[in-house]
Amino acid sequence: MVDTITVNVDSSPTCKKAYLAWPGRLGISKPIQLTQDCAETAQTYFTSSSYDTRPILVLGTGECNTPAYLLACQLTALGFKVKVQSTTRSPIYPGNDIANVCQFTDNYGDGIPNFLYNFARERYREVIVCHETPLNEVILAWLNAWQAISARFELTDSYTSDARLYFYRP
């Protein structure tokens, strides 16, 4: 199993500034806040029954994890059971508490392997993937494989730190 995990620490030299929406890399002067309607909007994309008692997984990608947490807080306030998880570039070998490893290419166009641990789609009512990059082949592959909802982050006003999520389900 160890031989199947590959690590690539090189990055594409292509400038990604145009599609990096998360401002936290350079520091922020105010807390980011999502518009209050994000959770209500997300619900319109749910395909599961309202009787489904499994939790919703809100998955952050790359450095875009705060929006996943903020959306999870809004969903929890509406009465949903929610779990938050993140993709990572750190490889961990399976064993002990690591039951399974999903490895896939990053959504930033660098070709860097990303990982998700102990993920089993059937455990969740819905899966919402929060990302800052525009929809691309990698994200669409995740959405289709996991029957997931895309939640693309956008900072709408850098002065107030207001942000919103734009949802999509293939």
C-alpha cells in the first residue's frame, strides 16, 4: 500500500492570482462572514429525503477551509447534523485509525496529489465541496463521483469581508 502514494512538491509556474478567491494567504483585517442565505441556498440543491438522518459533510479544499466551517455553522443553526473535513497535501499511510485513503489531483492545476481520509460517501446525507477555484475538470470529477454539491467561495466586498458561496450540482 505504501508504494501507491506519490508525492509531488513541485508547483505549476502559472500565475493563479486570477482565481484564488481566499484572501487569508496575505492576512485579513476583519473576519470573513458569509451572507446569511448561504445555508438556505445550499438546501435547494439537496436531493436527499428530509427524513434522512445522516450528517451532511462540508468539505474544504486546499486553503479554503474557513468557508466550509462557516457554512457548516449556518447549516447546524438550521438543525442539520454536520461534519466538516478538509482535503490535504499531506500523505498518511493507511492503518490504525486511517481506514482508507482517497488520492486525487489538486483543483489548482498544479498536479499535486491531494488526499482525503476515512471518506465513505454512503455515511453522508449530502456532500458539499467548498472551493475557491472556478469549476474545473478535477472538481467536476469529485462532484460526479461523490454526487456532491459545489460551493464556490467569492469575496464580494474586501472592505467589509463579506463573502458568498455559489452553489452548483451537476
